[in-house]
Amino acid sequence: MTKIRKLLVANRGEIALRVMRTAREMGIRTVAIYSEADRLSPHVRYADEAVCVGPAPSAESYLKADVIIDVCRKLNVDAIHPGYGFLSENAAFARLVREAGLIFVGPSPEAIEIMGSKLGAKAAVAAYNIPMVPGTPDAIMDRGEAKRTAAQIGYPILIKASAGGGGKGMRIVEREEEFDEGMDRAVSEAISAFGDGSVFIEKYVTSPRHVEIQVLGDQHGNIIHLFERECSVQRRHQKVVEEAPSAILTPQIRAEMGRCAVDVARACGYYGAGTVEFIVDDQLNFYFLEMNTRLQVEHPVTEQITGIDLVKQMIYIAEGKPLEIRQEALEIKGHAVEVRVYAEDPANNFLPDVGTLHTYVRPQGNGVRLDDGFEEGMTIPIFYDPMIAKLITYGATREEAIEKMIRAIDEYQISGVQTTLPFCRFVMEHEAFRSGQFDTHFVQRYFTPEMLQQTGDATETRLAAALAAYLLETGKPKGKAAAGEVVTQKSKWRERRLG
Ligand code: ADP
Ligand code: ADP
Ligand code: MG
């Protein structure tokens, strides 16, 4: 076992901060890296030491493996945590880290490699009894044959890039006439986005729900799962709202999915924190999609319902410690919901809307957790993922977590950029979400930009809250209230607005 004393976090923003916070709790010194665009970022200030690794574009900074390893040598770092995105699922990087005599806080390069290819992953788990979406087991070489397979499976089908990720490299084909065009596009997209044109076919599951299982494995062969997260509210095949537990799983299905997820991890000798993703159909059949070999964006909901700090476990595992948590001892307590706050305009197709955070006031209070990476006045760079924050609420029941989320969203004040917050509030209030009867088509089925106007009351409440906060800060309301007269901030505000 090697005790980690100094950890470099090869990432930026909220996840860099999130990892460093745990490191600090564990008495581990932290090193931040940053690009020229992130000079003033909170993660840079939070770290014990920080090193600029290059200009703004990630290819010239956060993805510079050799520069990052060099920093480790110079500063006597003994381990690297990659966060998510960037180098986190890069097997070559994990290998370089190992060869440099450093600890990679994550799985082995071999496991990353296997699971980095969706087809490789399916092949690796073939020896286990894991339900799979009907489709082609190999990359498509012969189009005619692929077309026949597609006809057998039945349309609609999904053409997927084996190397795909982040919701990219997927194409739905509704009928046979569209097959050839779909293939052409899928292959060229796969080549341009991932440098690998391997594509395969999956049946397009109707009414699909995305349910994933968190796993933890140590370097001694122990693997456990920490239940599920449901991430069915998506735009562009990418998650915006997540929760744990799922509103629909029965204890029996949960146990089966958990067993499958542990087997998937076992199939690649997995250690560290990982996520096994499944798609669930309207009959509650589940199918293995892929494994993500890293800490997931939405990991906090699992932390809330299990009370386990996943980053702390990742660090222990990287040090070679055996897992101390036993499967039987784990239980779900309460319910957690997360919304991703992106600088995107939900009224304009969720297009990125980067700019400066003129107002940035965080929600607080019981059951609210905010993982963010910005401060008021900061500019959101165009070079990276436009996520500002993850807002997580935790309650005794799903209902309570949702109510807290609505309250927290109303407290959260952001001006200067459009964000996904109004959309997330819309989700929280929607009958389909409230009842748990929804799937990945939520956005396309229920959402139009006009819906946001209908929540005008919410905006009003938020503005009133903003004014209230302002008045609190600047002292008492300067109105002419007579002694004993109750002046609510909201009525004051209405007065001003009307007057
Ligand atoms: P998660 O699967 O953790 O919930 P996302 O699905 O939003 O998160 O993104 C998955 C991962 O892919 C994240 O680590 C994200 O940084 C990364 N990512 C985002 N865009 C792309 C892309 N175009 N290609 C590859 N990976 C991406
Ligand atoms: P990525 O690597 O981009 O995360 P995934 O295979 O995990 O790719 O799929 C991302 C999302 O695409 C899923 O969460 C789901 O919404 C949708 N999806 C993937 N496969 C299917 C399928 N066979 N049927 C229906 N939807 C799917
Ligand atoms: Mg996925």
C-alpha cells in the first residue's frame, strides 16, 4: 500500500474542486493545473499549489499528458485524479502515469481500453449472463448484411459509434429507405469526432429509460454496487436531470441489475469507481449499454443516498486498500435529485450561451448541495463544457427532494447568461416527472420554449427573492412604512415595478 500525500487533479471547474475538497479532508496536499483561460478559477485558488499548463484550448493544456506528468515530477506529486472528461478515459494516459511511477486514481489502462469501445465491452462481458440490446455484435463491414440484420431486428434502429461518448456519434434510423444515408453519416461523424469509423447497430428501445449502476472495486478483486441512478431526462442524448434511486425499480430488479453491473466490472478486472449503464424498456426489461470507467458527473446523488464519499473510496482503492464496505451493509436512505446547470438557452434549442455571470447567488439551506466552479463576475470560457454547476437536493422522500429542488432553483440567481435552470424547474413541476412515468423522450414530448413563459410566476418569485436579498444586504427597506405596518419584500418590489 502506498499512502498518497500529494494529489494532482488533471481537470478544471466543479469536479476539480470536488476532488480537492475530499483530498483536503484526508490530509492530502493538492495541486491544480489550469489553462490561461482559467487563471482566476476557484479550483486554482483552492489548491495548495497550481501550475499553468498552457493556452486555453484543451488540446494545448488540459490534454497535455507529458506536461502534466512533468509537473508531477517537479512538484513531487504521487498521484493523479483525472476527474471526468479530458484524460479520464484515456488508456494511453493512464499507462504513461503508471510508467512514470505515479498512481492513477482510476482503473487500470487495460480496463479503460476494453470499456472505451462499446463493442469491446460487449465482447468482454459475453461470458457472463448480461442482457444486451439486440443488434450487431461486431463493427459493420458488410452493408448488405447489416441491412438484413436491421430488418430482422426491426426498425427503428440506432447506428452507434463504437468509440462514441458524450451523446455523440448516434443516429436513429426509422425505416429501411433511410439506412444508407444513416450509415454514411454515422461513419463520417464517428471518424471526425473519434478518429474511428467503427459503427454497429442496436435496436432502438421504445420508451427507453436510462438507469445506471455505480460500482466500486478494489485491487484485491472485491466489487460492490451502490445502487442506481436514473438519468432519463436528456437533451441531445445527454443528461440534464438525475436522481437516485430510480422511481420505477423494484428491489428485485435493482438486485438483478446490481449483480449484472458487478459482473460487467468483473469481466474487465475493474477497480476504482465505475458506472455500468443500462437502458430499461417499458416492460422493465433492462439491457447493458456501456461502462464508463471514471467518476460520473452525477455521482453526488449516489453519495447522498448512501452516505459514501466516492472520491475518498477512489483514493483508498488507488492506495491499494481493500474495500471496507460490504454489499449487505449498504442501504438506500432517502432520495436525491440533481440538475445540471448549463450556460445554455433552453428557449433556443439548448444552445450554449456563454458570457459573464453578472449575478451569481447560490441557493442554500437544509438538503441543498451545490457543486460549482464559478464566482460572480467570472466569464464562462467558450473552450470547455458550458456546465456552471450541479445542484443537488436530498430529502427523506422523492417528493421532498423535488420540493427542495424547486425551492433551491428559486433561490438560485444567475444573470448574464441563459441557463438550464428554468427548464429544470419545468421538469420538477411536470406531472410526468412527478409521477415517475417518463422516459428519454421527455424533452421532445413535453417541452416547448413557450412552457418557460408559463412559469412567469416563478420568475417573479425569483426576482422578488433577488430584491429581498439585495435589501437584506443593503440594510432595511427604505420605504415609508409606518410603525407596526408589515411590509413584505415582495409587495415592496411589486410597488416599485408597478410604480
Ligand atoms: P456522464 O456520462 O458522466 O453523466 P455526460 O454524458 O454528460 O456525463 O458526458 C459524458 C462524458 O463525456 C463526460 O466526461 C464529458 O466530459 C465527456 N464528453 C462531453 N462531450 C464529449 C464529446 N464530444 N466526446 C467525448 N466525450 C465527451
Ligand atoms: P454515450 O457513450 O454517448 O453515453 P450511450 O450508449 O450511453 O452513449 O447512450 C447514450 C444515450 O442514448 C442513452 O442514455 C439513451 O438515452 C440513448 N440510447 C442509447 N442506446 C439506445 C437504444 N438502444 N435505444 C434507445 N435509446 C438509446
Ligand atoms: Mg453513456
